[in-house]
Amino acid sequence: MMKLAPFCVLLVAVSQIHVSGEQVGSIPKRHAKVLRDHCFDCHDQASVEGGIDLESLPLTMHSIEVAETWEKILDVLNTGAMPPEGSDPLPIEAKTELLADLSRQLVVARKGLADSGGVITMRRLNRREYRNTMESLLGVKLDVSDLPDDANSGGFDTNGASLFFSSDQFEQYLNIARKSLDQVIGRSGESRRRIKRMEPERDVLEFIFRDYLKRDESGELKQTSLSQLSREELSQYGPSNYRWFNHQAFLKNPLSEDGSPLYNLFSNFALPSITLPADGVGQRFVIRVRAAQIDHRTPEHRRYIEIGSVPSGVPRGELSFAGVRRVEAIIDAPEILEFDYVPLNQEQLKVIVRERHFNQLNAAKKFFRDAVDATGQGPPPSLWVDWVEWEGPITDNHSSPVRHRIFLPRIDGETTQHYHRRVLEAFAARAFRTKAPEATFIDRLMSMYEFDVAQGVPTEEALKEQLAIILASPGFLYLNEPTANRQERELSPQELAVRLSYFLWSSPPDDELSESADSGLICQPTELRRLTHKMLQDPRSDEFIAGFAHQWLHMERLDFFQFNYRKHPRFDDSVKESARQEVYESIADSIRNRRPIRELLRSDYVMVNDLLAGYYGIDGVDGAHFRRVAVPDGLPRGGLLGMAAVMAMGSDGDRSSPVERGAWILRCLLNDPPPPAPPNVPQLSRLDGEVLTARQLQKAHQEEPQCAQCHRKIDPLGFGLENFDAAGRWRDDEVLWPSMVELTDREKKDDPNWRDKIPQPQRRPIQSAGTMPDGEAFRDYFELCDQIAEREDQFVRGLTEQLIAYGLGRPYSFTDEDLALEMIARAKRYDYAISELIVALIESPRFRKK
């Protein structure tokens, strides 16, 4: 088959805007002496503290970069952050004149430099958008984990300037397109839905027989089959490894006659895997488990069933988490639990069902061995499973007709060549979104198609290759909003629909949005506002909420560390995913119900499901769905600072980190991000071996000159959150762990007093008092939350800047100041509802122009 040569599309839009002298802001030269006398000690060419070099900074604001630097200087002078404490203050009269001139000239510069923030005429689909766009076209979910994740430490994955493209990526896109088309075109109409049920007790018996009865006393392989042995005979065989305690218990337990108690048989209380159909990748299945609690006294954390898959190369007993459900029923009246499941690759076709457990092999072993040490037996089961079944693949109204949308109905008398050209034209038109394909592009595709057919390639295979090329072409992979001679212009109705849809859904427009664009109604303010509110109510806006919140709040840190299962045994993957979802659900609730934004800072309710409610100690919450729940009196929850995910991000998986937490508050809540840490942060080796509280550790950092300035601002905020441990659970004392001592089973056996050799943790009372950046003191976590909530304006300003950057696909610019102020003024009439900030951005000329 003829292959298209790899190509690379790299369009760089560089804007060099020249402005006249009258439009350029300029600081009067008389202020240079004041700056030299009071600021050059720290901000000259040799020092450049905080990244500011005043000695080289031009007084004329001829570029956005220079103007943004002067704006930062204005901000720190206004807040009193500079000159720093201990330095000579600026003379009052000189400071007043400098601030007045600087403010006026920044206004002049803002007008003169407006819209020179870099025009990006083409932006590649980021990984999230590509996945959703492919699904909208082909009706299958894709595994896009091999594509670049487009994470941008300095902004969002919508930032066009950071979305690079290479020839290697083209090959990746082409291969993904081929595989996806194989899945769709290879199906004759809808895939046949099937149901298959497994009785787990038989599978468990097979496992025991296979693993433990392979050899007789002479070492020869046994010829006996499982059907020739009774349970009683099986249970008499001696142990082959440490798990034999529970194997014997399973064989003798009456509940294993018709179902399976979840013993620790396969690590982490798992049943043997079930296997979905080989052609099920990318399709939706329902996994059902009929289960019950064995004893009504089962601990809360052991009442959950998890499902997942086992990636290659991971330790035994660890899985890729996919869902969790609480088991409410008792053994006399089992219940059926349902999980939606979409395997994205061949490995994920094998599904594991297990009792919820910490997702580390060593944690599972410790749990087992602790039970053996305490009772001489393995851990008893808490749950019983009658059967497991899968049903699928399940198609919906959007995915079932995909093949028919690709292969259009034939017209009477139509030639095969004309038909296939029409198929390519229609598919490319849908794939390219705003622009019909050029005739020359279709001509080239048809030439390759005809060449392949002449070489004996079946017509459908040849056509599929051309469809794959469409899905790897710039017209599909890029959001194209061309401009002539870099002149600003209004977006066409179709371009506006695409920009709006990718902003709020990270996917192409649906039929209603496309119809509004085709009719031109979308350009009317009332229609645009109606569409925006409707789109925010649609579940597809979850893509915007999760994508924006994850990057805005720096939630990638939640996956930076493996949490210490010894210190935080309840913070497993189920809790972590529920905690992550709490953040998204809280923001979604705020947007869709137009709630005052201050409730993200301080509220008397939480958005939780049953699992997270149990983790927080809130009773009476049933079901895996998230809902608004009142916070019981005295419980330290409500608002972002009460969320386990936020606290876990401010840790290293072992200990809480006042530095990370304080920096997060400054960055995400107070719109006052601290500068990056200097490259020469000293190691506190003098403290090695000492057992110190978090406050003592940070005090040691403040003794280092290169650390002191920032830590004095950051650490007092973080101290206010020290009542939360690394996993976000409340504590009154900090537990300080000496170096852990690991003893082998042999050492334990030889020394009856082995427990005395394990160092015991020390407890120190938490001191959570601190100060805000402006010096206002707080006594504890609750006062810290109150004071942050009082600074709502700072929070709104920061959020507004982030929305502008995400929605416009470029960093927030100095020239966006007027847009930000307009958005804030409009939203203020609605208690700063986030939805109103979004509407104000979408209705602004900046959003509707290119």
C-alpha cells in the first residue's frame, strides 16, 4: 500500500508591533535616582533578586515584557512589600510621585500595546481535545497515553505557543487513526451486546489446585484433577507459602460453597480476573457484582468493592484503579453493584474485582502479616461475592450510526470512484470543522486511493487509509483561524462556534451549536449568552471543569508521590480519586448553580460521595454519586482548604509541607505567587537524625539568608494548615516518626521481644497560629479560612486572569487588564458567580476576534 510520507506542520506566529511615541508609556527620568538609591542593592545586574534587574530595565515601555515588569514594581510598592522589612523606606513624597507617574504611564502603555500579545493563527488540539474530537467522529474512546500530555508548567494545555508538532507525532496520529478506523469499520453495524456471568467459587478452587497441588511428596507432578478431590481433601494439604492460612479457611468456609468470601488469596483480596471480548477496546461495558457484607460489624473502610485492570510490569496485587462502590447489603439479602467500564487498550480487557485495599504489594503483605502476628491466621474476609458478570458493548445514540455516517448511502447510477470521493469529502468536511476541504486535497487522496486499489488493496482498506490521513492532517489536528496580514478580524460564526465549543467542552460543536452558527444567530449577544449557560449545564462541560481546575489549582501534585501506607493506611487510590473529584464537583456545583464564589473559600457544606464522607467522618451519606452535604458542627471542612486533595498536594506523601501549602495559598487563592526557589537552596544536613516538627524545620530554613525573604511570607500561611496531616485528615498532635526499622520474619522468630526494637513515634502538639502576607495574625485554621474568605477580591482577580489565559489559548497579558476589570465588574453583580465571569469573557471582543 502506498504510504503518505511523514510531514511536520510548524507555523510560528510572531507579532512585532510597533507603536508611535505618543502611545508608549515612559517613566520620568527624575525617578531613576530614587530607585538607584533604594533598590539597586538587591535589584541591579549583579543581584537580580526576584528576577528583577532595575539597572537594565528601560524607562520606556516599548514592549509588553517591560511594561509587565513595571506593573510588578507598582504592585509591590503599593502593597508595601518593597522595600523589604529592615531596609530604608522610600521618602514619602518621592514614593507618592513615583506611584502616581507609574500608574498613569502604565495606562498609556496598556492602550498602546493592546493586542500585541502574540497572534496564534493555528493551535494544535491538545491531548484532551484530540481524544474527545476523535470520539465525536468515530464513537470510540481512545488510549492517547502515548501522545504528549501537553502539560505546561507556565500555563495551560490550551496555550497555542506550547503545542508543538513533530514528524514523530504525525506518525503517532496516523497510527491511532488507523487503529480507530479498524475498530469502527471492522464492525458490521452495531456490535452484538452480550452478557456473561462468572461464578467465582469455581475459579478460586481452580487457582488453589493449580498453585498448590502440582507435585506430590516425591516431587512428581500430580495427575489428579480438581474434580477428583473433595474440598476436605484439598484443605489437608500443607502450606506452600504464607497465604495458605486463608486458602484453608476458604476451603472450609460454608460461604464458599455458593459464592466467594474475599480472602487475601491473590493479594489485595482479589478474585480471579474476568476477560472482556477482544474487540471491546474503546467500547462501554457494565460490570455487575452481586455482593454482601459477611458481618454487619465490618469496619467502614472494608465495605467497598473496587474494580480495575492490571497493567504489564506492575507488582502482583496492584491494579489500575477504575471504580469503587460501597456494599450496604448483608449476607441474607445481597445487592447488585454496577460499574461503567471502558477498556482503552488490550491490557484493560482483563478486569479485577477486589475488596478496597491500599494499592501497593508491600501494604497488602503488611496487612496479612500483621493479622498473622496478632492471631496466627490471615485476615478474615469482610465481603462475599455471589457472582460477577459483564454486559456489552453498549452503544448510545451518538456512537451506533458512526459507520453509516462514514459510508454514505449510494446514489443510483453512481460510480464507485464518485461515491468514494463523496465519502472523503463529507468526512473531511466534518473533520475540518470550519472549512470545507480543498478540491486539490481530495484529488491527492483519490490518487493514492486509486493507486492502492490498482495494487490489489481491497477498496474499503484503501479508503480507510485515506480517512486516516484526513485524521492526521493539519485541517483536523489544528484549530485554524487564519488572518490576512496579521490584521485583527471578527471570527466567522462557524469559527466562533468552534472556539466556544473547545473552550467549554474540549470537543467540536454539536448539532445545535452548528445550526446556530450556520444561521448567524450565534453572533447575537442574547443567543451567545443562552448557548453559554446551556453548555455549562451540559455534562460535556465536565471536560472544561476538570481540565481547567486541574491546571489552575496545580493538581498534578496529587500524583507526584506514593503515600506512605504505614502512616496513612486509609488514603488509598479510592480515597485519592474521590478527593480529586470533590474539587471538580465543588467547582461544577458553583458554576451550574451560580453560587457565590466565596463559597469556594468558606462554606457550610461539602460535595462528597459515600466513600469521602466516611473518610471525613460524616454519617448518613449513601451512594457513589457526589452531592451537597451540610458540614456537621466543628468539622474542619467546607471550601478548598478543607479538601483532602488540597492538603495531600501540600505534602510529600509522608509529611505535610507548610512551604507547599503556603505557596499554594499565595498562588491559587491570593493571586500573589511567590518567586521560584533559588537554585542554591542549602541542604540542612546539620539536622540529619533529629526528630523535628514541621515548624522547627521551616524555622531552620528561615535562618538561611537566601531562603528567609520568601519563607517569612510563605511559611506562616502553611502553619495554619498543620492540623491536617499529609493525607488531609485532622489531627491535634503531629506524629514524628524516627527512622523505620524493618525486621525480617527470621529476626522476629528468633527474638520474642522484637516489638521492643521498633522505634515508637513521638507526639508534639500542633501550633497552627500564623500571619497573613499583610501581617494580620490568625490563631488557627478556622481564623485562617475566615481571613482568606475576606480577601475574596484577590481570589476573583486571580481566577479571572486564569480564565482569560485558558479561554484565549495564550498567557494572560499586561494588555488584558481592561478585559479583566470588565469581567470582574459584570460578575460582581451576581456575587462573583464563576458562570458570569465565563459569560463576560465569551461576550468580550477579545474572545470573538482573531
